[in-house]
Amino acid sequence: MKKAISLKKLRRAMEKVQDSKRFEHTLGVEYTAAALAMRYGCDVRDAQIAGLLHDCAKCLTDEKRLSICKKNKIPVTAVEKKNPFLLHAKVGAYLAYQKYGVSNPDILNAIRSHTTGRQNMSTLEKIVFIADYIEPGRTHAANLAEIRRIAFVDLDKAFVRILSDTLDYLKDTGNEIDPKTEETWKYYKK
Ligand code: DGI
Ligand code: FE
Ligand code: FE
């Protein structure tokens, strides 16, 4: 039988590959995802693993992210080529599988979809997406106090709210919008 993944080892591994601010964020997403998993009846350990690994490719250079994609035939869209930081989600899922020994597809999907979302997300995927936005270390987003409260009352409502606030923010700041983010919003909005 395959040996269970050690949370302690994953934490140590993330501390090595992330700067201290990012690592604090990682721990925040780990325990916020765990709390949401308790609330919504998801596997708590899976939520911790996904939370710990969701940004495992965040502190690589853009060149490194692009080269990992090229080497492993991971498709890169035009928007991703122009904004390679978006690839940290896809590349993160790849590394979670190859380097950190995660085989649970739900955890890998949660890592892959944590930035743009996607259609038909599982509860765990939504939990990681939301935990990423509301963890205690986040301070800048608009309406954060309200979204934090809603997250523990109505998961889908919090999810849609975060998506729409993110799209508003990206439009206000003139950032290029990945069609995937727009697609997720269209799929989930009422
Ligand atoms: O990696 P984190 O910073 O913890 O969080 P994240 O993976 O959600 O990435 C955060 C940024 O990604 C945030 O500023 C919003 C941005 N983002 C989400 N969807 C898109 C996007 N940025 C662009 N340019 N286009 C998108 O569609
Ligand atoms: Fe991220
Ligand atoms: Fe994150």
C-alpha cells in the first residue's frame, strides 16, 4: 500500500521553496481550507494537502514555469503565455503529482483550478479557491469581512462573490482576463 503523505513533510518542503510571506499564506490556506472542510463535510486532510500545495509553483520564475510546461507537454494558452504567473496553478498540480506524491484527482483539480476556477467544481475545489481568498493573511480585498462570514454560511454564494469581485478588480486594474475566469463566472452566476 502507498504510504500516506506527511503534512509535516509537505510544510517543510513548502518552507524551502517559498519566501516567508508566501509560506505564511500557504499555512493560512491550509488551516482555512481545513475549517471549511469541517463545515461542509469534506475530507479535512485532503483540504490540508490541497491548501499546502496550491501555490507550490508560485515562487518559480516564469521561465521555469514555461519550461516545465514545454518539457511535459502541458498546453499553454495564449493568455497564459502572456501572463505566465497564471501557470502556477497548472504547474502546481503537475508538481503535486510528480514531486509531492499526490494522486487524488480531486486534490490535483483543486490546485489546478484555484486561480481561475472552472465549470463543475467539486466542494473541495471551491473550498481551496475560497480559502485562498479569505485566509487570515489576506488583507487587501474589498468586502473581505463579509465574504469571510458568508464563506461559513453558504459556500456557493461566497464562491460567486469572490469570482465577481476578482473580475471587477481585474477590469479596474486593466489586467488581462483569462477566458477561463470569465467562463467560470458565467457558469456559476445566477
Ligand atoms: O497565488 P495567489 O496570489 O495566492 O492567488 P491566485 O492564485 O488566486 O492568484 C491571484 C491573482 O490572480 C489575483 O490578483 C487575481 C488573479 N487572477 C485570477 N483570474 C485571473 C487573474 N489574473 C489575470 N490576469 N487574469 C485572470 O483571469
Ligand atoms: Fe495561487
Ligand atoms: Fe494562494
